Amino acid sequence: METQVLIIGGGVTGTGLARDLALRGIECILVEKQDINAGASGANHGLLHSGARYIASDPAAAAECHRENRLLKQLAPHCIEDTGGLFAAVAGDDETYIADFPALCQASGIPCKALTPAEAREMEPCLSDRLIAAYAVDDAAIDPFKLSLDHMAQALRHGGRLIRFSQVVDFRIKAGRIVAVMLRNNLTGRISEVHADVVVNAAGAWAGQVADLAGIPIRMRYSKGSLLVTHHRMGRRVINRLRKASNGDILVPGGTVSILGTTSERCESPDIIYPEIQEVDHIIDEGAAMIPDLATTRYIRAYCGVRPLVSSGEDGDDRSVSRGFSLIDHADQDPGLENFITITGGKLTTFRLMAEKTADRVCRRLGICRPCRTHSDPLPQTMDARWTEPGLTPSLWVRKNDPDDMLVCECEMVSQSIVDQIVESIRHQNGEPSLNAIGLRSRIGKGPCQGTFCSQRLAAYLYDRGELTGDAGLRDLRTFLEKRWRGQQPLLWDISLAQAELLEAMHSGLFGLETVDATPQEP
């Protein structure tokens, strides 16, 4: 395969870069070792920052967040629920920080409006009666899956290519230049190679590992953040604790649920992470100080991701590391590679700016002078990403009123016709429809039952369609359920524990999934 630009990493930055380059008429291939948003881009709050969280620790990043927040609301409104946000302090919080908050916001150009505790509690009745101060800010909720899928869809329409489940395993280097990139298909084991004029490392927390393959050192610091999903939506707005960034101090509405987090735990590898019970307890305790109902509500899932922080070499609190991004042109390093660029760090909110600056650097390397269009061209809404939106499918299914269009997922009311559309989209991207691929592009498995029933219906329907044959569906079903189980295990107490016993009886006792080899066999 040959291309002008090879992008390594299918998160929001990589897919955003693919769209940016495609709009400039530059040919690109994006390779991802798993699927879209498999890293931090798919394991975050879904918070479109106003910037106010970073006004004390990183004013430059705060100002960047605010500018990109306003731009994305104009250009990608279908990916955003413009909820607004509150910063709320309770008795015992640092009153010096509370007093300094409006001036710090003003210094970074971030609007905030002072509210009385009574006004704030009228806006969000779930807030604690121990509230002592509150400010309104411009936070919002954003759907990172819809964002990345829409970016990739437009890039593909402009000639870009997407290769999923393919991992970079080596670079062939000659005279200070990458002449070939070796890829391993993680499903078949087959090796292929790509020849590109410029190679961009947009692998997020894995950027250091990719650079190591090229003999380039990048010191990464892995900071794990765990989050919890509530059974129902707890508030209308994003609610932040009015204090310096800490654990369990943000509640973000995500359609029909809310997401509570996060933590900051140093870890050794981005590949071996899971939410731990002590993190869950700590998040709930901290969150309940601001929103008391969080102590007793039901949580349906815990998950975690790794922040891609570039280390300065100094030890200390990971929250003190800059949330700005790092754009590294390795031609300027010793040893250097003249056609190798790394983009990492940053925030979900600043992905577009990161992609723009990277595309500008790529253009200079290619000797091309074409302006960025992502700051002015709206992001088109596509069918590829339509079904990630919470609460969309019930109204459409009821309105359609087709008795033959059976529901696959009753919790989120995802029907067979929606599965058909998603399978067609995956096929269009030269992919193979699996339970995980369909779940990523829809609400299947994300409801209260967490895939207990819909996983079996989906597997059966894919067999009926001929998409699954032999024992492939059983392996696929086990892989899907293992991912859901990982998010339920740290939350098992009371009724949830009894429900888990039912789940185990069904999946292991009835279907015998514990005896199924989940490893795909090479052809």
C-alpha cells in the first residue's frame, strides 16, 4: 500500500487529522490496532470543557479549551448536548480558591456567572444543602464516538482509507527516513506494509511505544482515570466541584445516564488497566459530598482509560502535568527522522486544534500549501454514527410501528433494521461485523442489563443473516460479555450482586461460555 500520509491511531485526534488532511486533498491511510476510539477517546467523561477546570493549574490549556468549546458548538452541534455547567462548593472546601475562581476565569477569558446557593439548587435540585458557592460556566456533553465516526466517514468519502485491527510492529528506516511501516493484522496474524511520504504517530498513550519502534525516545506518564455510569440521569447540567482538580468531582450527563469521575492513578502500562473497588468507593464518597443521591443510586458500569501525558522528567502529582498537547517533529531531534511526526497529550476538547496543527506540519513536510478547513466547515452528520446517540432509537422505532422489525436490545430499543444499517456501514469500511463493532456504533449493551439479554439476540440475528457461522458467534459472544463484565465486577453489591449470579447461571450454565475458546483461530 502507498499513500502520502499514514496516521497511526484511531482516536479523536487521529480521525480528526484524517478528516483535516482529506479536506485539504491529501491522501491518507489511518491504521488502528483495535477499533475506533479504543483508547482514551472512548474512555472519558464525554465532557466538552469550558476550560474552568484548568484555570489554576494550566491557564494556557484552559484558554485553548474555551476557544475550541465555542468552535465545536458551532461546527458539530449534532455531537453535543449544550447542557451548560456549574461549579459548586460545599462547606469545608477551600474558600481562598472559591474567592479566586472568578478572577482566574477572567484571566483565561472564560465567562462565569456567580449564583447564590438557592439559585444553584433551583437549577439542580440534586445538589447538597451544604452548598456555599456556585458559578455557571459553558461546559457541555459531547459524544466522542459520534465525533470520531463522523470524522472518519467524511475522510473516507474524500478518498481516505481506514484499516482496523492492524498494529504497527516495525519501521524500515533508511538514511534517516521511514521507507516502510510493517503492520500485523491482529485477527489473522498476516503482515503487510505501507509506504508513506509522512508518518504521523497519533497513538495517544501508546505514542511512546510506537516511537520506540523507530528508535525515538518519548517519555510518557500513564495516568489512569476511572469513571462510573449511573442507572439514570442525575442532573440536567455538567456539575463540577468548585476546588482544584481532584478525584470524584465531575458529574456529566450522557443522554439517559450520568457519568461520575474521575481518579488519577499512576500505572505502568496502558494495556493493563481496570477500575478497582477502592477507586469506586472513593469516587462515590467524594461525589456524594456534592450530590448526596450519588451515595445510594444504582451504578450500571465502571470503566477506565489512560491519559496520554508527556513526562517532563519531574515526579509529582499527575494532575499537575500540563493538559496542553505535544506536537513533535522528529526531524528536529537527534537521532532524527525527517518524515516522522508525533502528536499526543491534550484533551478531547482540543482534538480539532491538535489535528489542525499536525496537518499544518505535515503540509510543510510535503511542500503543500493548503489551508485548514475544519475551523470553518461544519462536520456532516452521517449514518455511520447516527445510532450512538442515547434515547434516539425508542422514538424512531415507535414512530415506525413495524411489527416485523423486532427489538434486539430492549433496554435501549435497538431494532433489527438498525443492526442492518450498522452492518452495512461496517462492510462499507471494509470491516467485519462483530458484537463489539456493532456495540461501539450503537447503544447495544449499554443499558441497565449491560448486554445480558441483547448480546444473545444480536448473536442469533447475525447467525440468521449469515454474518456469523460455526462457533465464531460463541467466541464473539464471550469476548463481548467479558468486556461488559469487566465494567460490572467492581460495582457488585446488594441487588447487583444477585443479578450477577443470574447472569453467570445463564451464560456459563446454559450457554457454556466458560468453556469456549475466545481466541480467534488463524485461517
